[in-house]
Amino acid sequence: MKTLLTLLILATAVPAAKADYCRPYVTHTCVVCSRTECRWATNSCGRRYSYEVRIVTYRSYYSNGQTSTFARSYRA
């Protein structure tokens, strides 16, 4: 009875593992654009100060030919 139950659980788990295998994966990512922006903020006393932020735009290429673009900002 235990072996039959174990075989039944393993048989239902195999299709889920095959579905993950066919998922497209990222082949490479490259930088599309990089720029610096000046932003303003206030400190605890209420005074304004400026700081620079570098915004980098990336493009990822997938194994099935699709692409996706995303941006990240870094405090300079």
C-alpha cells in the first residue's frame, strides 16, 4: 500500500518538473542607457539639498527571443 501511494505521488510530481524545464531563461543582459539626474530632498531641519542619482536602463534577452527592459537607480 505504501509503495502504491509513493508511486502515485511521484507520478503527479513529474509533470511539474517538466514544466519548469521548458521555461524560457535569460541568455544575457546589456546596458541600454545610463544617465545622471539631480534630485532634491529635505533634511531633518527642513533645509533642501541636492543629490545625484544614476539611472541605468537594462535589456534582458530570453531564450525564446523575447526581451524585457527595466531601469534601476543608484545613489551617486
